[in-house]
Amino acid sequence: MMYKLAVNQEEGVFKVAVGIFEYSLFELIFELIEKKTKTMTRISKLMI
């Protein structure tokens, strides 16, 4: 019984870690896209 509980806890911690990782990865990608679009608009404004 105790073993099963420990496994479940580890699984929960793992899921939380993966969730945080995915969230920060998403934030990073979003930031990169935002910066890219800002530079793109800046470049296009220079072109015009």
C-alpha cells in the first residue's frame, strides 16, 4: 500500500514538473514570436 502511494506521489510530482516545463517553454516560444513580429514590423516600416 505504501509503495503504491509513493509511486502515485512521484507521478504527481513528475506531472507538475512537466506542466511547469511545458508552460515555460510556451512562454519562451511566445516571447520569441512576439520579438520576431516586432522586428518584422520595424523592418517593414523602414522599407516603406
